[in-house]
Amino acid sequence: MSRIVVTGGAGFIGSYLCKELVNQGHTVVCIDLSDGDRLKEIRGHAKFTFIRDSILNHTMMEREIKQSDLIFHLAAIADPMVYVTEPLTTLQLDLKASIDIFEMAASNGIKVAFASTSEVYGRNPKVPWKEDDERVLGSTQINRWSYSTAKAACEHYCYAYAQQRGLKFVIYRFFNIYGPLLDTLGNGRAIPIMLQQFLLNEPVTIHGDGKQTRSFTYIEDAVTAVADLAFSEKAEGGAYNVGCDVETSILEIATIMKEVANSSSELIFVPHEKVFGKSYEDIPRRVPDVSKVRDVIGWKASISLREGLTRTIHYYQAEAKKGFSK
């Protein structure tokens, strides 16, 4: 069994991953600035340590990395509302801190499993996207692309460190992961926004005309891919799309959520600019080609959108009966 560091381990994906790794028998060190509420099932477990600190704390990070066999680097700002309004903060955490982690990992011979994003493809109209497809982004004057650029630069650093310093790595490009424990406040993403509004019986806002498409991936499917890729020697040195290849419009998903939630909420359409300001550009279609991850580890998302949304909505409806607080 390994000693594993998970940055951002108290986040949505990270919390599921920490629990999966502990269940597999690994010793897990979670580093996160949040209170770790999602990790309550394993707090106190003999093989789990929670460090409430920032990945910008170089001394702490170096100490923990030196003692580890593998780093899952998930910590990042991934909220569209934040990277539109705080591009400098986004670049400092998502890029600068990541470069330091890659350097420490390379210097100590530690493998890195890096969480990238489907955003690296930008608005390339050729879908589904393969891992070696071109990136098509807007102007650097548009803050919307700071997140995509930071993550893509991190990928370049992984390949560069591998070439010149022998770094072992695997890269995940996530496609709209959702499920129970997902943030439902302070988030610019489609499902969290609509989920909160449905639960509160408020009008549900659909950005733009709702025809833009995404590929939504249930959290349990995603975490299986994350863990399997990290421990696969065959997967080393590559980037992998982690997502469901079923394309769904935002309007379609709102309609399914309304039906599953048995909600009377009205669907209303709001221009992107009104929500995110002028420094935002939308991506019309986002669909992964998942043949590479299937060929390497035999993975394919198995939980349908309707089933995943049913599990998610029922979870939050049960939580609401206890007093909706998120």
C-alpha cells in the first residue's frame, strides 16, 4: 500500500477520492483549506490525516511530498464565477502553486496525478474532442480563458518535467462531474445553480438559450477512472478525458431535473453577460472522445444522467428535510 497526498482532498471530487483510497488500504494525507466536512466518515481513521492548510505553504508541501509515493493534485479554483472576477487569484493558485508541486515531485521522484479540465479544448467546434485535438481559445483580454490557460500550462509542465527530469505523471481532463456533496452555493456551473434553485422552489435560470451542450459524469464513475489511471503503469505520461460521451443540452438537463425533483419552478433564460459580466465567453458544445481511457484501463461511464441526477436530487431533498444549509 502507498502513502498518498491529495491536494484539494476536502473538495467534491477529492473527498470521494480520499474515501476510495482509504477503503483500498492506502495511507492518505488530505491537504485543503476547507473545514473537511465532506470527509467526516473517515476523520479519525488510522490511515487518514487531514491538514488544513494552503498548497501555497511551500514548507508544509515539501515535507508531505517527500514522505509520499504519489500525489493527486486536485486543488484549484474551478468556479467560472471566480475565474471571471478574480483571474489573478486563479492563475496564482492553479498555475504558480502547481509548478512548485511539480518541481518538488520531480526532485523527489514522486508520481503526480494531475487534475486538468475539459476547458483546455476551449471552444474547438470539432467534437467529440480527442486528447490530441487543437485548443481554440478567445482573447487573453477575456478572463474566462485564464482557467483554461493555467491548466493547459500545467499540462505543458508535466510533459516538460517528464522529458527533462523524469517525472512520472498522469493527467485527467474532467467533463462536468456531479453528484451528492456537490457545492450548491457560490458556483457558476449549471447543475449546482439549477439544483439550488429547484430545491428552494425558485425560478431556475438557464444561461443563454440553453442549446449549449455538455457531457455530465457521475462522481462515482469519475473516481473509479481517477484511481485506476493513477495506478496504471500503462497510463503514465498521458492525458485522458474522464467523462461521459453522451451530449446533453442545458435545457434538456433542466427539464430532467425539474421532472425528477417534481418541481413547479419556472424555467427562465438569462443572458451570459448578465450573470458573468463582459469578460466571459461560452463554449457551445463540450463532448469527449473516451476511446483512449477505455483502451488503456477499460473504463467507461456506466451511470446514466437520469439515474445520477435522481441520486443527487434525492440526496439533497433528504438533506433539505434536515434543514437546507448548502
